[in-house]
Amino acid sequence: MRNKIALIIAFVLICKIGSAKDLYIDYNLGLDSNVGTIDKPLKTINEALNRIGFISSESVRLILLPGIYYIDETISIKPKGQFPNTNRLSIEALYLPDDENWNPGLMPILLTAAKSDTAFDFVNCVGLKIEMSHVSLKGLKFTGQPYPQMYCFPIARDNPKFVDLEISQCMFVGNNDASSIQVGIIVHGSKTVIDHCVFYGCNNAVVFFLSNNGEKRNNEIKNTIIYNSNQAVWVSDADSGFVFDHNIITKCRHAFVKNHYNETIYSLSSSIITDNQNYLTTSDASGKLVSDSYKINEDNLIKEGSISLVQVEVGESFDKRYLHPVNGTLGSELGAGLFKYKK
């Protein structure tokens, strides 16, 4: 009887969705009994993931409407049905930063308050846990855990066999007292590309963590702003083909960290790394961070000057360049931040 009911439900979903490749989600006004169109959106990301197995498209987009998405349980980014592992899954905002009428208030906000997870051997909460290859996250804003004592990882990938994770035009805003983010993005393995993102007040912004059989390949961070972090970019295991380009790292305790056993000679290019307590740092065998002077290739780096970001002013309109360098000041012409085209 249960199998018969399951087949009926599957048939209904196929009739509703067919070969559609876009599912719309609105946490405030959606219903998980809806079909998932823009006028009848779903409520939760989990329900959309449940339905992907009934979609025949080569790739699928889960499109989030503006609003606050409360994540009280880790969301496993892995379709529940039959979805070929070569197909791409994108979770993205309805409005992206380069759209004409975009403003920061239109970014879907993912508030990460999941229960404790042990994925990385810490007491922590994970928001989106990436458990497949070929995933894109675009135009989303992540905030942290209201309980400061719990490590919060808004985006995590703990299996190094998965590859091809693209995170673009996303914002990570933390506060140690009220919205703590331990690591904005923490990933094992290869081919993670972080592009045009902003990290503000995260304890660690990005950690390229462990490898698959000894070495990671083709990880990238570019066109990204990291402001006021303890550790900005941390690379643990060896990483060949690593790209670091057109980034701003400022007001951080440690700008670039690698583990003591990692012999990779990294290349940093066309970036501003200024006003940090430490530039290059090593994590020693005990885990202690030590200022270091290991060999690194530098190309067109600016290491002096001060970065001024646009802040929210009470009573003023929401500036599109919120948490971006003030126009006409250092960094404003670099192209780092949410916008792929100049604003």
C-alpha cells in the first residue's frame, strides 16, 4: 500500500514539474504543497531538493525570493531522487547584484542556527552541507549562529571526493557577540571557486582544508573582499593550481595562513593586502599560529594604505555599495566585491 501511494505521489509530481529546470522558493509566502513556480513557490530548500529527482533537465536552479531563510537543521545539498552526478545544481537569488534594480535588501538571508553537527570534529552548526559535485551558490547573504559558543559554518564540504563548487556574489556577515561565523566557507578537496564575495566580521573567512590523497587542485579565490577576520584565507594541505587574484584583505589578524607541512609555493596577484596584524602565518604542529616569512610569489600587490568601506547610516537609503570600498578611495577601482560590472 505504501509503495502504491509513493508511486501516485511521484506521478503527481512528474505531472506538475515535468522537465522544468527552475524551482522557486519563498520562505515567507511559499507552501511546500505548491508546484514551485514563481507565483506558487515552495517554502523550503529541502522540499525543492526532494523534488529534483523528478526533473529531467540537465541542470536545475533553485531560485530564492527575498526574505529570511531560517536554517534550524543542516541542509544536505544532495537531491533526494535520481539526479545524474554530472548535472549541475544551482541555488541562487532571484535578483543578482548586477541586475539593474538590485539592492542589498533583496538578498535572500540564510540565518544559520542549525543544531550541532560533528562533521569537522568540532562542536559546530553547519548551514549548507555540500554532498555532491557541480554546485553553484549565487547572490545569497549568510549570517551566523546566535549562540557565540557554537562554531558556525554557513557552507561546508567535508568529503574531498566532491569537486566543482562555485560560490559567487555571496555575502557573509558575522558578529562575535550576536551572529558568530567561525568559518564562512570550509571545504575539503579540489576545484572550489570563490568569486566576487564579501566576508565581514567572520572569525575565519575561507578555509581550503584537507585533500584527497595528499593534494588539492585548482581552488580559487578572486575578486573578493575580506574585512575584520582573525584568519582571512587558510590553506591546509598542499594545493596545486591555486589562484588568488584581485582580492582585498584588510583589518585581519592573519591575512594568509598555511599549515607547517604544506610546501606549496603560492602566488598572490593583483590584490590589496594591507593594514593586517600579520601577512604570512604558519599553523605549527600544535595548531599554534606563528608569523612566518615562507616563500611566496607576489605580482602587483599593494601592501600599504587604508581601506574604507561603505557602512549603513541610520535614516539613509541602503547604498548598493554597502560593505564595498567608498568610491574614489583605495580599492574602489580593483573590481573586488559583489559586482561583476562596475557600480
